[in-house]
Amino acid sequence: MHTLTFFNHKGGVGKTTLTLNVADMLVDLGLRVLMIDADPQCNLTSFYLTEDELDTLLGESDDVNGGTLWSAIKPVVDGKGPIKQIDAYEIRSGLYLCPGDVLLADYEEELPAAWTGSFARKERDYDVMCALSRAVREMGERYNVDIVMYDIGPNVGPLNRAVLLDSDFFATPVAADLFSLRALSTVGRSATRWITDWKTIRGLATPDNQKTLLHGNPVYLGYITSAYKVSSGRSSTRPHEYWESKIAPRVSTRVVSALHTIDPALVPFSSNKLASIKDFHSLSPQAQDFGLAIGKLRGKVNSGYNAQVAEAADEFLGLANEIRSRMNV
């Protein structure tokens, strides 16, 4: 079982869209996939569940019978017991969802103190730092999945730090705009700082504790130019090719080179680019209406969209194949 995260603190780069569409295609390729909604905004969960289902789920998540990711880790965070086993939602055969929760924000508030306490080798803080990982990996093993995919929010906060350090692999979605370009510097700095600091924490831990701590070695798969728009021909619009020429060297200097200084094994691939995924405009909200991947909308939407649906299926399948190859699963 391998864990994968699409990580970029810049919003609007399509992390949730990538997660659910790539997960769907990985299942088409014969893999079993568990999606983890680790974003307190719960966008992935709300994609699949109705408003009434979500209201009931979140309303009960703080109770003993709660069924969200927060429900699973709450006993550890509260210091009252081990991880609570919860059930995943079966989206379709081979594809599962661990629902998110707005109360993950409470967990995030505990993580900075747990981070500091981990340097002091405090068992309680180790447990809090690793609670989410243990819940997720237990669920993944129970459902016998090949890949766990984390969906996270657009920030470089302590929750995303815990997720990235639990990830076996990560990739960077980048939109074709100036702000995404500049955000790559933060991605590189944050990832290298977190990995370096966690190596210190692991180095201070006892051999027994090292066996249960986050491994903290996320391998970089590369970047995806996501949600790019085909040029409208207006002179004020920078073409996609312009941004591509800027993104590739920025990824190399700000992300790949930074990780290489820690450990060359974290950046093993000669090509940093995974794929380009277009902005499929109105198909994305229509996909949410049906709770389906964009490439599965044929017969559900107006036939005039069939060419775009087929194009989406091809693009996400190509990305899924590349990810599968680089992850060697």
C-alpha cells in the first residue's frame, strides 16, 4: 500500500478534482484506491455525499458513533484511547472514501504543540502527530487498497505537514498563472524544512519509537499543469506555453533542487512533468451533480459535451498511468 498527496498551498489549482478523477482512473486500471478527505473544508466528501448525508455525518462526528476521519482520531487527540475504527464509503467497486470533517481544524490546533513535544521525545505527542497516519493506514489495510490518496487544503499548516510526512509520494498541481508560479518556492521550502526537522525528531527517538513514527520521506513524482485554459486569442492572455516555459525551470530550482540537497532519493525521476490537465469548465460542476468523474459523464450530460468528456477521460487516464508507473504499483 502506497500513500499519495497532491500538495500545493496555492488554492484553485484543482487538487480535489485531480484526486477524485485520478483515483477513478486508477481503479479502471485495476487498482484499489482509498481517498482520504483531510481538508476541513470537506470538498471531496461533499462531492460524493448529499447535503442531508453530510449534515447527518458531521452532526454525529463528535459522538461515540461518529464516522468521519475526525471521529477516528478524536480518542487519541483527547488522550482517552486508541484510534477508533470507522467505515469507508464505497463509491464503486474498488474505490473508497474516508469522509472529512470540519472538526479536523481542532486536530490542527493540537499539532504545533505535538510537533514541539516530539523533539522532547514525549510519547503523547508522538501519538498525536501520528494519529491521522495510523487511522488512515489501518483503514487502507482493512479495505485491502493499493493506493491511499490524501486530499488536503491549500496551505502549509501543521495538518498538511503531518499528511506530507506520511506520504510515500507527492506531486504538485500548478495552475498556469503568476501566483502558482511563485507558490512553488513555498512548496519547496516547506517540504524540505518539514522533512529535515522530522529527521531530527526520528533521530532523537528510541529505536522502538522509530518503528511507529511517520517515515517522513515523501518521494517527489513531479508536477501537473492543472486547470489550464486554452488561449482565447486576446492579447492580454498569456498562452499556456508561456507558463509552461516558466513552470518547468521553477520546479527544478525551487522544488527538485531543494529536495535533492536533503536526499537525492526523494527526486529520482529525470522528467519532472507528469501531465497537463485542461480546465473542463462546466463539466466539473456537472460531474459533482452526478458524483462521477468527468470522464464518466457520457450519457449523463448533453451529447454536445461528448468530445470533452472523452478528452477528459484520456487526459486523466494518461496521468493515472504515469503515476502508477512512477509509484511502481
